[in-house]
Amino acid sequence: MEFFSQTYVALRGPTGAPQTPTDTIGRLSDRLSPAALLADRRAAVLALKGLSRDCKQEVGERSLSGLLESLQNDAEVDADIGKAILETLDILCQTEDTAPGSKELGFKHTDSLLSSQKTTHTLFSLLGDTNFYIRFATLQFLTTLLHNRRQAIQGYFLTAPAGPGSIIAVLEDKREIIRNEAITMVQALIHQSPDIQKVLAFEGAFEKLFNTVTQEGGVDGGLVAQGALTCVDGLLRFNNSNQSYFKETSLPPVLCAFLQFPVVLDIQTTAPQEFALQFWDDQKQTNTALIIGIMGMLIGSKGQGASETLPFTRCLVETALASNAPTPLKTQCLRLLPTNINFPFSEISLTPYVPVPETNGEEWDRLELASALDALVELAIHGEYNGLDAGRRMKESLELRSAAVAVFENFVRKDEIRQAMVQAMLPSDDTDAPSRSRSTPLLHALSIPPNTESALDAATVISTHIATLMFAHLLRGSPRAKDAARLIVPGPAPVAASQSSFFVPADGAPPATPEEPDEDEDDEHQTLLQILTENLSLALLSRSRSNTSDREAREWDRYVVGYLALLAQWLWEDAKSVRDFLDAGGLGVLVEPINQTAEVDSLVPGLCAFLLGLCYEFNREPGEITRTTIHPIIGRLSVDTLIGQMARFREDERFKGVGPDAIVLPCPSSPGAPPPGKAGAEEAEIWFDWAFVDFWKSNYYTVQRGFSAEPDQLSSLNGQSAESAMLIASLRDVIRQQSGEIEALQKRLKETGSSASKVSELEKQVTVLQEEVVSSEQKRKDVEKEQEDLLVLLDEVTSKRRKDKVRMREAGLEVSEDEAEDEDEDEEDDD
């Protein structure tokens, strides 16, 4: 009743006449003076709090200074008035109100409040108050201020005496509401401020946040665990100092423990089943994604050895290749593996799992052990769980497979690894008879012929296309790998009864029944390059059928693009491979698509023109088809037409849309198609990877310029073969190395010469010093001799004087006392 009475008196005024809100706010503001009683100030603040929502501008103009003064004087003394002041100020500074002008007023009041550091320092000091309402209201108000003027608050925090200690205090508060609000405030406080991140890290923020995650149940925790992990991520990201400090603590192994992955796992030991098979929901996926992101930061940071990051790398690889984690998490794991990865993929054994059909993911079958490299290749070519949903071609699935291709590309960057993998595909030399290469998933997907009669299988199309991307990574820029690849002889692929009947001569008719392949004929032992050329011809013929739907034609285009892109990278700077391709009928395969005039298609004609120019440029080996043979064909096709086809290819969105980290493009929706569901559930497609786009952009001008060259003109690359270029580069490296050694020897010689001159100078100094010593010794001897002569002379003079005194005494002459004493002393000495 006392509160209502005081408020009523304050609002009524002396006469009880009706008052305007401005008059009421003015009277209440006057009661905020320190001269008023604490109870009156408390009543005035509570009344202003009620008016602040409807009269935000008037309360701010008339009462803001009084509220700030009362905050500094009364908040620590009285919790009720402190809570009311903080809540009133929070209302005045709110910018999320939808009322007209409310946002501008919030920023205006915030700027007035932050005109000096005094108020902010008071707020950080109030965080040390253990009163629930004071601490909670202060956290809410600081969060509002950080939302409005984050940089100003961050600057004041660094000069606040109680700043770091108060933040750590609220992070370890036992009351969940306080702790949760503190985590929200800290997220805003550390944003883009390396200095604050360092201060809080060294004050023990990592330990407090990890304790919170553990108390909330790890990755199975809710929003609180997510907030704490977000704070840890914010403290580490783009902050090398904090990353180095974090590695020195005992916390990194806890990251693996959160995911139920053993920190110490032998290279031959598989991951436990409780890690590989878990139950997932959206919140757990979010929390796990944060932990995986932190692992990726630690793996990619400088100064970290391979042995120290091996548990994290192994955890990411196991999650991506041998677990039932959601697809986005697997994609994230693969993308976070470092570019210069030195992980022993071929040595690590994994236990893949596949879901049992019709069990809704609750039952899983364990597959045979496989190396991480085999699992990676399988994932890229066939998709998740042995191609369970490969035919649907969802965006999430394609992004996972493209990430696997990127990891494979990084793994084979070293030329010796490329050569070893290509050598493993060569036929065995154990037998005298011609043999075939051992079948592998990559080789099988490359060599399998396209289905030319029945409907195309979308899963097979994307598998072959991705296989071409991966095989191109093995060959690009490696002449030795290309030499070995020309010797690959794939085994006979399983052909359906209807698969081989469409490939007929252009002027013939299809045979009545397909002929069975004869293993005894030598022409059946085709090399991989010949098979790729034949498959390209099959795909182009199927693509040109008149009864092909638009969707099916787009699938055939994908087939053709994959083959053409692989052949372009294979034949570049490889005259022998160009010769094999032309001998296999490649020239006729390329000419027909270039003559097509369809405006809707640009990829296939552009790539064919590029590959034709490449063959003309590098056709330097003797053979049936020479540059002289190709030159008239280029003339009939017209150089302008060829360059125009390449220009159209360059402007195609399927080519322009590819980036270093984005090769999955949205699939054009057909009319009447239902809208996509959740993100990642829509259909997508892959046409090129960034490696080919970069290769094409770097070399298309060379091909374009080569169209105008005469047959007998040297190559625009100075006629150097790939082997010659590699030999010259090797010799240059040797010369550079020898030059460095010569410079080092010359430097050592100069240092040796400098040392010899110093020794000579020292020897001269020693000689001079020896001469000086001899001279000094001679002078010393001369001085000693002079001293001896003087002593003898002195002794003679003394003896003569004594005798003279004796004679004088005998003669009765007077002798002085001193002389007598001296004489007595001499006599005593004689005695």
C-alpha cells in the first residue's frame, strides 16, 4: 500500500488536477535526485518504467540522466531499484519495437548512454553482484547494448576493471537462467574482437564453456549446449593465438569424446559401433556440426603436426565414410580435410554400414572391411550406402559426392601417388598371353558402355560422369601417368542384351541379333582410350535420335560432356595419346556435333571444337591422320565457326556457374513440377569441376590461336612435347640446385679466405708482440745490471764514509750525533 500511496501522490501533484504525461514524467524525474529518499526514488523509477513503453521519447529526454545517476548510486545498495532502473533503460534502448520512430529513439538513447565509459563500467561491475535480478537484468541490458553498438561496448569492456572477471563469474553461475543469458551475451561480446577473445580465453572461458556442454549432455544437449559450442567456435575462429593456447590445454581430446570417438585408435583398429551408429535429430546434428567445425579449424591451423591432428582427421574420415551421420555432416567432414592431406587412406581400415530396407534406419548391416581410399572412391562413384539413393540425384547427395571427389583430387596431388594408382590398373605381366587390367570401381565406371536402347539409368550416368572427373585428376599434368594410362586394357564389361545393338555404321542397318564378344580375337583387347572413344561415339549417336525427350537429351549431354572433358585433359600435351585417339576414329566423332545448328545446345559443340583444336595442336607423331589431314577439315568447318562454338561454351551458365567450392548446380525445374521440400531435397546436377574450368580457361586461347596455324608450323608451345617440357623443367631444377650449391661453396670459400687473412694478421700481431717482449726483456736485464752497479757503488761509498768517521774520531774531531747513531747502527749491523 505504501508503494501505491507514494506513486499516487507523485502522479497527482499538489492540487490533484489532471496532468499531461510530460508533466508527470517531469515530476518523477525530479524525484530521482540524490536528495530524495531512497523509497521515493524507487517509486519514481517504477512509475517511469510503466510510462517508458508508451512515452519512450519523453522519458528518455527528461529522465535518462537521472536514471543513469541513480544506477551508479543506488543499484548496488538496493536490488529492487537497481532491477527497475536496468529494465527501464533496456526498454528505452530497445530497437526491435515496431512502433514508428522507436528504432531511432533506441539508437539515440544508446548513444547518449555510451557517451562515456562510466555507465558501461558500472554495468560490468554489477555483473559481479550475486543477486539474481540484478545479474539477470544487467545481462539482458548488455545484450541490448551490444546489439545496438557492439564496437563501443567492446572498447569499454577492455578498459573495465571488473570486465573479464565478471564474465567468467556469470559463465559459471549455477543458476541455468543466468548462465544461459550469459552465453547469449558472450556470443555478441566476442564477435569480431580478437582482443576480447584472447582475454576471455586466458581467463578460463574454454573450461567454463566445456563444462556447460558436458552438463547439458554433450551433442545430445539442447540450445544451451549449442550456444556454448558457438562461443567456443567464436573464441577460436580466425584467432591463431587462441588456437595455439587451446591446443596446449587438455580440452582437444574432449571434442572426440563428445562424438563418442576414441582419442587413441590404432591404425588397424576399426571405430566402435556406438560411434558409427547413432540416433540423430536436428539439434544433435547442429551441435555435432559445431564440433566438427572446431576440429576442422585445429586440423587446418599452422604449427600443428600430423600426429597431433591424426585423431581429428581420423574422426572426420570415419564420420564421412563409415557412419550413419546425416549427409550434410558427412559433406562438412570431407570439406574440412586439409588440401595438403597426408592421411594414410590406403592403410586405414573402415567398417561400412548400410541400412536394412524397410526399417526406417533402425537396423543396419555391417559390410566387409575396406580401406578408406576404397570407401572414398565408392562414395564418389556410387553415392551413399552403395548407391541406395543414387538415382534420385538430390542436392545433398551430389554435394557429398563432389566433396569426395575433391578429397580424392587433393590426395593424388603428388605425382608418385598418381603413378602408383594408374600402374595398379595396368594388365599383369605374369603371363605371356595378352591380359586385361584388374577391374576396379573406377575403371569399371569408366569403361562400361552407355545403354543405347532402354531408358537411361540416372545412377549410371552420374557414376560414369564422376568417374571421368576422378580419372582426369590422375592424369592432369602427369606425362608418366598418361603414358601408363595408354596401356590400360579394361576387362569385358557386363553388357545387357540390348546395349550393343545401337552402335552401327552410319550407312548401315542394325543387326538382327547382337553378337557375343569373342575373347580370342585380338581386337577385343581394347585399351581404355579406345573404349572411351567408342563410348563417346555411342553417346553422341544416341543423343542425336529424334525421339529423345528433353530430359533424356540432357542426360546424354552429361554423358558426352564427361567423356570430352576427360579426353581434353588426357590429350593435352600428349602427342602419343592424340595419335591413339585419332587412330581410334576420334576425328570423325568430333566433326558431326560441331555442324549442329541447334541454338539451345552449346556445351557439346564447344567441347568438340576445343578437342578438335587440341588434336590439331598436338598431332606431332607420325601416323595415318596428320596435321595436313586435319587442316582441310578445319577449313571446311570454318575457323570462325569453331571459335564461335568455343565462345558460346564459355558463356554457358553450366560452365560459368562452377566455382572452386561449388560444382553442384540446381537442376532446371520442369513445368508443373512440385516445389522442393526442405533445403537439400531438391534435384541438382554436376557438369564440370573447377579443375577442368581452370584448365579450359588457361588453355582455350592456345587452341583458338592454333586453328589458324599452318600444318607445317611449329606448335604454339614451341613444338615441345610433354616429355621434353618435363625434361627441360627437370634440368632447370638441377641447374638451379647446382647454382645454389655453387653459391654456397663460394660463400664458404670467401669465409675461408676471410679467416686466412685474419690468421695472417694475428700471426703478424704475435710476431710484433714477441719482438716487443724480447725488447722488454733486454731492457729489464739492462736495468737490473744498472741497479747492481749502483748497489756496489753505494756499498763502496758507505764503507769509505765509515772509515772517514773513524779517522775523524781518532783525530779528536767532532762527529754529529746522527752520524754517530748511524755509525752505531752500522756497527750493530756488522755484528
